[in-house]
Amino acid sequence: MMISRRAVVATGLTLPFLAVPGRAQSKPGHLRFGLSAWPPNLQPWVTTGVSAGTVKTLIHRSLLSFNNKGELAGELAESWSLDAQGAWVFKLRPNTVFHNGEPVTADDVKWTIEQIADAKSTAFMRSQFQSIVRIEIPDPSTVRLVTREPQATLPTWFCNYNVHVVWRHSEANNPIGAGPFRLVAQERGTSLDIEAFDRYYKPGLPKLRSIKFIVYADENLRAAALQAGDVDMIEYVPWQAMSAVEADPRLKLDTQYGPFMDILFNGTRGPFSDARVRRAVAHAVKREDIVKVAFFGRGKPLEGVPIVEGTPWYDAELAKGWAYDTARSKELMAAAGVPNGFEAVMLATAQFGMHKDTAEIVQKYLADIGIQCELKLPEWSTRVTLGVRGQYDIAVHGIAADNNDPDGLTIVLDTTLPPSHGRSFGVQASRTAELLARGRSEFDQTKRVAIYKDMQRAAIEEVPMVGLAWRAQGYGMDKRVQGFTNLPGALSTSSGGMLEETSFG
Amino acid sequence: MRWFLHRLATSIVLAWAVATIVFLTLHVVPGDPAEILMSTGGVSPDPAAVAELRQRLGLERPLAEQYWDFLRKLARGDLGTSLVDDYPVVSEIALRLPRTLELIAAATVLAVIIGLPAGTYAALNRGGLFDRIASAMAALLLALPVFVVGTLLVLLLAQTLRLMPAGGFVPFTQNPSQHLTLLALPAIAIAKGLVAVVFRMSRASVLDTLSRDFVRTARAKGLSPSRVLIRHVVRNSLTPVLTVLGLHMGTLLGGTVLVEYVFNWPGLSTPLLRAVEARDYPMVVGIVLIISILFLLINLIMDLLYAALDPRVRAT
């Protein structure tokens, strides 16, 4: 008798926690979006990750963007062209206003570029914008950019989610943008609310009235939240959950092969300073195993320079330049004077399963050609520092190019740039770097294609990095979410801007 | 009073020692806050921009100068601002700490409501069916890792049955029922271990008290069984239960990381974890310092509670 009374009391006291179904319901026109990380900040020109980039792209706008086919499209600029003197000229769209009602002018564009290129700037695109030597304003709606050297890819700079035009009188901690949405509320570390800006310059857009971004740092919980109906859409669908999302009749999945895994080298010491040894590594790894184990089959082997399939620069033969061939690897090792292999330290991180799993598979395959790697798997922050200092022999990394133009791979392939954790350390690959520079300064498309194919040939020989696997970048969503496009290839991480064309319910 | 002042002084010295150790350790391990912040998402930042940010954050200054600056600010009660977004550390703690305390309090209440009566009943019916089943359950609850329980709860109640949200947070003032619904699963996940601990301690303690002379005397005096149980047995059995609860509550202040992460509950553990990853020195030191102070405070409160429960403690 006493048991049941207490049991009843205890149960009764827990009921308020269990019985109230106080969950938020979906509402047409209002999208609930599961972010993978809380944006460390929303400064318009500083890189703070893809999640921050998604929010920034919606509250700010730049001169150009990528449309849903991945092509350049006008935003605050309605047209852009190269003039006879080789300068880029942007004509601003009329009747565009910032969120405070002030018109977007050429002065705002000039001021924005000056801030990004400033000597004390911490902007992501700072070095690119520092190559602009003069900003001219021939009339209030035209901006003319004169660069130190010809810059064929300059328009793409304005599509990066870390380049936005800001009202020139903004306070430092309150940048005012001209995007389709306005930031109206935020619960620090938890959620951000944006509402449609009623004076946005594109008629009929944005289609949504509001978006609530809710942060789910744990990838499994993010997927669970989508399946439970707590949110209507999520980014970074974990590979292991993709099948479940596809199988759910209420949901759909949109994936693109954008980011990729690669091998980096320390070229300042030991056998990896020899391109033949690096190439031996490139031929030694069976990529299918990485796709299967690290990405649950949601990836694609990458056996060449990471050029996106379907782009003009893609070449089916060159894409197999580092095909799995153990015999070739052993020949190259012998030619380099290390037929019996050697020992090396392999750096990756245990913080991200895909990095660790990929590193373990690479370790196994390198052992087959005699390279015995000791795995060093610190947490991400230490991994970054060790990478920048070159404290490794060989490293496994994951990254995405800036865009689908081969110039977007400069951050990975150009080893003449200062040290970075995402680039090989001190590797000599001068022909690759030189061809990248030539491609950047060539405006003729046919010639550019030829240059970048030569660049791929050079890279296959010099091996500034080794491509391993493309990984699927997925957005999961309720089937009532319409109009969203996961942008192709490397642009996938810039797809946040597509939310202006998205409707719900 | 002297005892209290002595305890207070010791606590302050301990808190300073903790802050100093954390400050120095963080600066010794590899990791550059500027480089890490600008590498978010795996991108390769421009080294010149990284250098500029490092300069702006004052990270180029000698360590001794940074430490002295930290101590001067600490003496004024200023814990500094986050290196990531310049947000005041004190404000972050003020925002997050109540949520963690709420989670711990909810879990503790659940643990006491279930564990104490169950433990007492099991002791009174030692060797009975309930005792055997409850003891086995307690062992099982202790053995199950918290993230397994958390994930199973999400899988069952959120993903499969769709009865509960998978996780998250809504302020109580904004939507009380949703707030409590979101609190339920993480509170249960934390409480599962505490229930087992409280059950075991209560059972052992009641068994011990039942064999004491004063209980026999109380019964011999003709007091009713319920009065003997509540006034003499349970009350005198509470001290060890409180000790264990106090220790666990202190540990939970910094130990709710997994639960907060699994259920997306934005308490103090999440920014601590994120700050360690980002090498956000002021944030880590500030949070650890506050957790240490609270831990010391809980110990102090527990000592005072012993005194309230047991006159012999007051006498000493």
C-alpha cells in the first residue's frame, strides 16, 4: 500500500515534465533551420565558418552571387564587365537600400573594399583585395576597380560569403547590410531570428517571412531534430543519417560533392621533400575504402587534383592521375632511393571522425609500400597549430575550395603562400603555382582551360597535395520546403543564400 | 565565526590557485586563438590577417604581462571579454549558469523524490522483492553511461514516438510549458545516476540507523512507527546522503557537458567546452573560476546543513 502511494506521488511529480507536449509547431512561411554551429560572430568580412556564412549571406548582400546553377549573378551590381584598360567595372542596381533605408551607393562599395583591404584588416579576402590599387567612382552608380595585375577571377571575390557591402557609416559592432532578411533577435548560443526585409530589391523575394536558426552542435541530434519535426531543415546532414532522411516519407535530402579530403606533406625534411615519394603516396591509397568507411558510402573517390566534374577544367584522364597502383608506388619509392620505406609522423585530428577514419585508412595503405606512419591525433586546435608550424611529416585534412574555378584551389595548391594548416608545408611545386597565377591573369576562356589542364599535369608531377575523396555535403529538409538549391561542387558551402528563394508550407 | 572566516580565506586562495593553473596551462598547450578562430570550418586564413588579429587581441604580449593584467582585472571583479566575439565573460556566465543550475536542481529534485523514499523502503524491507529489484536497477543505472541514456531517450521519445522534442532550449518567460518539456529529458538523463546514488546511500544509511540504540529506545518509549521512521531514522540517515549529494552537485557543475551537448541545453558546460577548443583564455579561466567558487560554496553550505541536521557538528 505504502509503495503504491509513494509511487503515485513520485509519478505525479514527474508528470509535469513528461505530459506537456510543449513543442514548437511548424508554420507556413516561417522556416526553422538547424545550424551546425553557433556563429562565433557575424562580422561581414571575417571568416567564422559556414554556419555564420549562411546567416551573414541572408542579412547582407554583395555585388554578385552565385545563382542556383552556380553561375555568377548580379546582386547589388546589375552588370559587370572588363574595360579596355583591364579594369573591372560594376554598375550598381538602382533603388537598392540598406536595412536603415539608406541607398546603396558606389561610396559604400568603395568604403567596404577599403575596409577589407586595410593594412590592419582581419578580413578573409584581405590579400586578394589588397591587389586592387585604385577604386574609382566615375558616377554615383559605377565602381571601377584597377588591379595591380590582371585578375580574371575578381568578380568571384564578391560572391564569397565573407565579402558583403556594408553601409559606410555603420558602427564597428553593428554593420548594416542590404540583405533579404534582418536580424531581429538572438538567444546567445541557442538561436537567431531573422525576418524578411520589406524593401529588399528583388521583387517577390524573400519568399519566407522569417527564419529561426536553431543551433544543434551534435550532428546526430541535428538529424534527430529534423526527424522529430523540431526543425524543418538542417545543414551538414551527417553521412550516417542520410539513408534515414531519404527513407523518411516526410523528408528529402539534397547533396553535392563539395568539400574533399586530402593528404598534405612537410616538404622541408625527410623523404617527402622528394616529389617521387609524394607521388608514391598518391598512388598507394585505395580511395573506395575511405568513401565506404569514413563517409558511409556518401562520397566519391578523388584520384587527381580536386577539379569539379562537369566544369570546363575537368579532364577525365587527368582526374585519374593518381589512380590506385601499388606497383607504381613501389617503383617510385625505389627510384627515390627508399625502396624499403621509412617511418613518419602522420598528423590528423581525432575531433572529427572523418579525419581520423581517413587517416587510419591512409596509414594502412602506406604501410603496404613500406611507409610506417605513427598517427598523431590531437584535438582540432592543436592540429591547426602543429600544421601551421610544420610539425609533421604527412597530414590528413579536409577542406573545400573557395569556388569551382581552379583559382579557388589556390589556397590548397599554391605552396608558395605562407604556411597554413590546410596547405602542405614547404613543398616545392613552383610550376603548379606559376600556372595558377597564369590562369588567374588570363581572360580568354579557351586559354584558361588549357592553362588549368597544364596546371593539373604539373600538380600530378609535383604533388603539392594528394586528393583522396569528395564528401557529400547534404541539406535535409521537410518536403514542404521548396525552391532551395544545394549549389554544385565547392559552392555547396555557399548555398545559404538560396534561402531567399525558398518557401515553406 | 573564526571557522567560517578560515574556510572563506582558504576558499579564496584555492580559487586563485585554480585560476592561475588554468591560465598557465592554457597558454602552454599548443593552439593560437587567432589562428583557430579564423580557421573555423577548416579554411586556410591569410597569415597576415591572423597576425593582425593576434596583435589586436593582445596575444603578442609577454605571458607575465598578460597574467598581471588578468590578476589586476580579477581584483576588480572583471573577468575580461571573450577573444572570439568580445562578449563579457561575466555576462556569458550570468546567462548560462542559471540554466546549468536549473538542470542540476531539477535532476537533484528528481533524484531525491525517487531515490530517498525508495532507499528507505528497501532498507525497511531488506531482502524483499522490492529491495532486490531496486538494487539491481540502481546498479544498472550507474553502469549505463549518460550519453547512452541520453541518446536512447532521444531515439525513443523524440525520433520514434515523436512525443518530446529532441533537444534545445526556450526561455521559461517565453514559453513555460515548452521550457519544462525541453528540461525533462536532460534532467532525467542526469538524474538517472543520482537516483541510484541517493537510493544506495539512503538504503545503507537507514539500515545503519535502524540498528542504533536510540531507535530501539524510541520504539520502547511507544512512539508510533511512522514517527520513529521520520523523526529518528530518516532524519539521522540524511547526513551521508547530503554529503554524497553535495559532492555530486559540485561535480555536476562542470560535468554536465555530455548531457548539455546531447540535448543541446545551452548551459555553462557548452561554452566552456567551446572556449577550450577555441583557446578563448578569458572565457575558460572565468568559467572555471566560477565553477570552483561554486564548488567551494556548495561544500560550505553542506557543512552548514550538517550542523542543522546534527547538533554534534554544531558543538564542534
